[in-house]
Amino acid sequence: MFHIGFWFVLMPLAVVMGIIILVAKLFSGAFSRNEPEERVDETRMIQEMYNSMNNLEQRMDVLETLLIEQDRREGEKSNERT
């Protein structure tokens, strides 16, 4: 059986080596789950979201314009009554 001092050297060494291996794999992209097809799908989804946001912005501009015009008309009507 191994002496206890052996485990105090072996275990920290194993942990340090494991961390070094994990960091190396992380930087090399070994843990990257994105295959080229998945990247294309993600890119397509991001583009769709961007286009949807642009459409939403245009709709909001139209609604703001309609509300401003409605307020202006109501203001003109109230001025005519007085």
C-alpha cells in the first residue's frame, strides 16, 4: 500500500493536470457543440430576429404617428368648441 504522503502529492498533481487539460480543450474549441449546420441555423435565427425587430420598430413609428395625429385632431376639435 502507498504511503499517505504519496497521495498528498499525487492528488493535487492530478487535479492541476485535469484543470490544464480542461482549459486547453476549452481554448481549442473541443467543447464547442456548434456544428457548421447549427451555426447556419443560429445565424438564420439571428437574422430573422433582426428583421422582426426592424418591422416592429416601423410599426411603432406608424402607431406613434397615428396617436400624434389623433391628439392633434382632438385638440383642434376642442379649440373649435370653445
